[in-house]
Amino acid sequence: MADRLALVLGDQLTLSNPALARLDRGVDRVLMIEAPGEATLVWSHKARIALFLAAMRHFAAALVAVGHSLDYIRIDADQPAGMAERLALALRESGADTLHVCEPGEWRVLALLQDCCAAAGVALEVLPDPHFLITLDGFRRWAGSSRSLRMEFFYRHMRRTTGILMEAGEPAGGQWNFDADNRAGFGAKGPVDIPRAPHFEPDAITREVIALVEKRFPDHPGELASFGWPVTRDDALRALEAFVGERLGAFGRHQDAMWAGEAFLWHALLSSSLNLKLLDPREVIAAALAAYRSRALPLASVEGFVRQILGWREFIRGVYWHYMPQLAADNHFGHTRALPKWFWTGDTHLNCLRETIGQTLRHGYAHHIQRLMVTGNFALLAGLRPQAVCDWYLAVYIDAVEWVELPNTAGMALFADGGRFTSKPYVASGAYIRRMSNYCKQCRYDPATRTGPGACPITLLYWYFIDQHAKTFAANPRTSLMARNLERLPVAELAAIRVGAARVLDNLDAL
């Protein structure tokens, strides 16, 4: 029997977890729970399930190694499947009067903890998460009463308060970001001299988990044949070292580019380790800055990477808690269409989506432009229901925890919140995908054709979307050019776009 119990959630795998500091190791206990219901809330990718379970089991061993007393409930325990039911049973059996937990990364889980503890008569202490560089209270103070928030202003605030990439009170290099330098495509020859992405060969614990997932979740999407993601702190540190040493210098210029058959390019591949808290963002930023100074790496690459960690990641976490639970229900455009069936198979003639979804199913990974400007762009243009799209993103990406997935999908990709923290809908025609990739060369559709046989559905739906929301686009300085371009279309072509779009939207599964 323990007076106090510390619950460690599956995305809180750090010995710096503040809940652990509350314990008397000789008396109190740590609780970790694998709940099969968590894998089926959304139809989770096999690799996502395997990553969480393998990382949790390795961390459980680390807890025992440093002297903690641990109660670990495995997924195949003879208990109800749900997290709430398993926690309620554990609270009864522990006899604890207080449950300590670090701030969870999901609104639903926080409510679950509150309800379970209240029902059990157990005090709940939710502790601020020291993993992040700004607290939730700090974010709220920064946000104030603003009706809309912008990452660029938040990023500057974080640069100033931390001193990161600042010189004598001014941004390094004389400007706050170098985003304009980091949007190049690869050209006809494609990427060259790509460093090999690190692969972490599964050990006995991970192999056991992979076999368990294959047996218990056989009908879930995705593959496990290539599974080699970091599942321990040591793995994550090696992944950080590999990125900083081999890919950071070339990361920036082509970070938005895509190429068929190249899943990883120069990307960091650290998001899953950060989101599981195997890595701390401070040490990630420090490693990048040390390499910048010692090896004179391009500032555009280093700043672009730092902005993702210090700026966007911290901003998105604040946005999630600032706008929940409304953010999960938002549907600004009133979109209701179901996901095409090929979102789960990649079996579509649209090569950009076939490549991106196929890669996602193989690895549980796609980089930010594939998520935003391929799958996200299509979902917005096709009027797919935001909640279904958000569930899909949460299901198929190994780094998906709701605090980061939901704002990126609902707000950034789908504009479902109407622009609370983005200044425009991120929509583009097939011309953008052709410029940033080689996907269109192997596609049956022509990105330059709006109507008729062979017209690219993305291009067609792009013009139809602008047509449907022309007044809104015209009124926004960042999108007014799109509306003016629409006005230049011949009347007959605009009529053909409307007819063609209706036909495509009625037959999304056939694309």
C-alpha cells in the first residue's frame, strides 16, 4: 500500500517527470498503464502502437534501474480495455490517497484523470510540465485577450526571453527568420548525396512488442517491417547526434521539397523522441547551436530548425490548451464529406497522394509539407469533415500526440477554426506540388490543366474552392491575388470548373 502514486503516461518518458520527484522511493510507487482502448480510439497505425509500447517498456526498465517501485499494467492484462477502467482498478488496489501526474498532452486524458480520482476519492495533483520552454500560464499571459494569435510574434517573444540566436538584443543575422531561403525545390535532377537516415534495430523488448502488435491489431493500417525508430533515451540521443552531424547543415534550403521514394531526405526525424520526451527541446536546440558555432553551418538551416522547436512546437502546444475543447469541434467551412477509402490504402491515381500516403503507411512518417500541402491541402479542397481528417492524422503518424496533431491539422491544414492562429487557408493547385516535387511526372493527371480529360483534381478543386469563397479570399491581403486570378478566367471555363468539381466531389473514391 502506498500513500502516493505517480502515474507516468505513455508520452512522458523522462526521469525528469515532476511526478517522480514527489515520491519517497522506499514507500511510494509509480504506475504505468498499457490500455488497448488507447490504440483503438482512432484506428492507429501499427508502428504508432509499437513505438509507444516499446518506449514505455524500455522506460519502465529504466525506472526500476534507478530504484523506483513500479506497477506496470500490460496491454494483455485480464482487465477492461479502457484507460479509465484500468486506472480506477489501480487506484483501488494501491490504497493511495494522492495521484501525482505531469500535465497530460490531451484534454480527454486530463478529464479522465479528474473523473477517475474524484470517483475513487483520491486527490489529484497535476504538475506543470518542465519539458516545455514556456509554461501554459506563461503562454496565456503572452496571448492575453487577443482574438487571434500568430506564431511569428510568439517566436520573437521566445527568442527574446531565452536569448537563443540573439546578438546584443538583435536577431542573429539581422532578421528573425530565413524562411524565404528555405523553400527551394530539387530541380529536374532531384536530391543528391542524401545521408542515410539512422535506423535503430529492434532489440528483444521491441521485437516482442512488434509481434504483439501484429497479433493483437492485425487489421490496423500500416506496416512494421521497416520499424527502426528510437525507443530509448540512448537511441534518441544517437538520432540527435546523427541529425546534427550529418543533415542539419543541408536541412534548410530544401526542407519543403518532396521526392518520390525519398521518405526522410535531410529532415531531423526527432519529433517522436521529443513528443515521447526521450529528448528535451533545450538539449536539441543546444546541439544545433553548438554545431552552428563550431562548424559554421548555414544560419538559414539552423534558424529554420530552431524555429520549428522553439517557435512552432511551443506555440502549438499553447494554442491547443488555449482553444480547447472548442478546437476539436470547429468546422469553419461546414465540411461534411467522408475520407476517401484510399486514405487508408494509398490506392489512388493521384500520385502525390499515393506517394505520401504510401510512405506514411510504410513508416508512420511524412514531413511537414507532405502533411500540410499534399494530404492536408487535398482534404481542405475536397471538403472532408475536419474531425475525420484529424482522427486520421492522429492515427497514422508515429509522432502524433493530440496537443501537437490537432492544432496542426484543424487549424493549419484545414482552417477549421476560421483562422484563430493562422492568417489564411493554406491551399494550392497542382502547380505547387509540381514545383516542389517530381510526383506529377508519374501521374495520370496534368497539374497545369483545370478542366477536361486529364485535368488534375487538385488543380480543379483549388479553383473551385477559390470560386466558392471568392469574397473571403478577396478581402484578405494574403489571398487577394488568388481571387483576382479567378476573375481572369473566362466565363465558360469557370462554368466547366464548377461542373467538373461537382463530378469529382461525388466520386472521390475513384480518383
